[in-house]
Amino acid sequence: MNRSTLKHRSQNKGSLAIALLVVFVMVTISAAFLMRGVNEKTMAERSANASVAFWVSEAGLQKAMWEYNYNNCAGMTHADGQTACNGNKTMAGTLSGYGDFDVTLDSTNTNVTAIASLPGRTAATNVKVVRKVRAVLDKPAIFGHGMFADGQLTITNNAEVDAYDSSAGVYGGSNIDHTNGSVGSNGTTTGIVHIYNNAEVWGDVSTGPGGTVTNTGTIHGDISDTNSIALPAVVVPSSLTSLGSLGVLTIANNATQNLSTGDYKYTKIATGNKSVININGDVRLYLTGVTTTSHGVTTTTSLATGTAEVSLNIASGASLVIYTDGKITFDNNTNINSVAKSPVDLQIYSTYTGSNGISISNNAETYAAVYAPKTDINMSNNSGLYGAVVGKTATLDNNGSVHYDTSLASMANPYDVSILTSWEEYQ
């Protein structure tokens, strides 16, 4: 075989090797692209499934919230023999076509967890996608302002609103807050908030969208118009409405009435000069009111301290919650909760829908949190309220003062629905 033939064969072998190498490289590249495509598809599917699982867990949270707010937890399971929304509760459900959720709501109706499983809770571990979410349920605040009205809010004639923090002690000295004495309204009309004749607000003033503030007094904060705060009606607990009435509680001149821990239902409390009511435990009062008609006007009255120097004292560590279907009037040098001086210890909830349902006037000193969304609240004539008020309308007049207790700002509205206030995913 000559040298030319050997050289030619050598060249053919080299060409074949290169061709095989090229084929190998192309196959490898093709396989890599194919594998990449498979991996990307798998990753996309996993990502999509993870997103779906997240929304399934969210559906579980929403279902638990609905059960608590609107169904008295009837669709939930109690492992400890409790009923309604008491005790620890669980619920299993399916979001049709997507996956399963398992939810737990604790005994405080605050902490809720949801575990989502795709394609289902019984699927094999190697194909199941699981996401876990936990959240906190809470109700919106009830006393976010010193004064708040659904409609007209008026502060006039040397009246003043400022703030303090009762958890830091009594009002005065360094415990006077000239920043957070805010007032507001849900109203959306011109002049829905009216501040005039030397009135002074040491905080922000707010209205509903389009509402305006008429101001010839002094506002030390900002003015805004974005309010849309739900003010649900008061619902008296069934444990109080079902009680038998004890009639009228009459306290004679200079007499003292002591109430110990428990629930009481009266039509009315009638007080005499310098009479005293002592609250010596955790007390709930339901006052259904006595209805009278004068000159064609019908009025229902629950408590009126029209006589002089009545005192309602709440002992240290005690509390009083008043539910009233009629008017309440604190008048003529009345002292309400001015011993312990803790506004949260006296909560007043009014169902009254007539006019002027809450009145505080003529040097009355009151430490209380008052929620009366369907009636008017009037404070005047050197009266001082320490705490907060919410009414259909609210008026502060003639040297009256409201000292907003900022420690009430975190207090939840018991008549509003719960919302998710925070949530996080966990492993």
C-alpha cells in the first residue's frame, strides 16, 4: 500500500472522528436542552402548584373567619366538648378542583392556622405540595379618637380636646398629650365638623370623603377627609336580656348602694342628693329604661343624676359595663368613676335611637369609654370627660373638655366583624 493511500485513510479516520465528536456534542446539547425544558416545566408546575396551595390555604383562613363572624362556628369541630365559638376548633375542607385545607382556630378566636395540601391531604408525600399559613384575627378599634361621630361633630365656646395615657397615671403634669387629642366624623358634607368660638383641638381633625371642617378655633394637627369607619349597632348580650328585671333601683338622699360581682337588670336607676353607688367587683348592668310621654314627646330614661353630687365609685380592680336602652344623664357635680380614674373600667354601650341619648353637663366629672352610635352625645358646662366617646353626633360646648385616654386606642369593637390583622407563612 503506497504512502498516498495511507494518508488518505488517515484523513478519513480523522474526519470520521470529528463527525462522531460533532454528533456527540449535538446529542449532548440536545439532551441538555431537553432536560432543561423538562426541568423548567417541572419548576413551572411546582411554582404553579405552590401558588395554588397558597390560595387554598388563604381560602381556609377566609372560611374560618366567616365561621367566626357569621355562623357562630357551627361548621367547625370541637375536640374538647365545647360549643359555638368556645374552645379550640378545627375544620377540614376542599377547594373543588384544587386541593384540601385543614384549619385550626384557638379558644381566644384570635390565632388561626391553615394547611393546604395539593392535590389532596391523602396524596403521596413525593407528589404532595403543602403550604402552611398562620394569622391573627382581631376586630377594628372602637376608640381611635377622643371624640368621633357618624355625622355632625361640634366643639365650641372655649371647649378643649387633648389626650393623656391612663396607663401612665392620672391626667396632669407630664401626662398631658398635646399631639394625639384627635377628633373625627364619617360625615361627607360641608361643615360636618364645626370648631369655633375659642375651641381648641390638640390633635388631628378628620371627616369622611368630601366632608369639610369649619374652623374658627384652633386645630393643632392635620385635617383629612378619608374616614369610613364602621359603627355597628350595640347588641346586648343574651345572658343579660334573658334576666328577670329587678325593676327600678332607687337610692335615697345620702344613701349608699353596693353592687358586687354579677349581672343585674333594672328598668332604671333613680338617685337622690349625694347618693353613692359603689361597684365592688366586675359588674354588668342592663338598663331597659322607663318610657314617659310629655307634650307629645316620648322619652326612655335609664339613669339621670339630676340631683346634686351623685357619686358612682368603681373600686380598684373592679369594673362596670353598662348596656342601656334609654337615656343616661350625668349632671350637677356628679362624679363618675373618679376614685380609680381608669376610663376602661367604665364602659357604656347604648342601643338608644332617640335624640340626646348621652348627656354629661354642669361640672360632672366622668372617666369612661362611651359607645352610642345611634344617638347624640352632648357634653357641656364645665363637664370633663376622661376617656373617649363615639356617637351618632357629638357636641362639646361651654368650657367642656375631653381628655382622650390613648390607652383605649387598641380596644376592639365588640360589635364589628373580625379581620385578618397579620399573617405569615411557616414550615
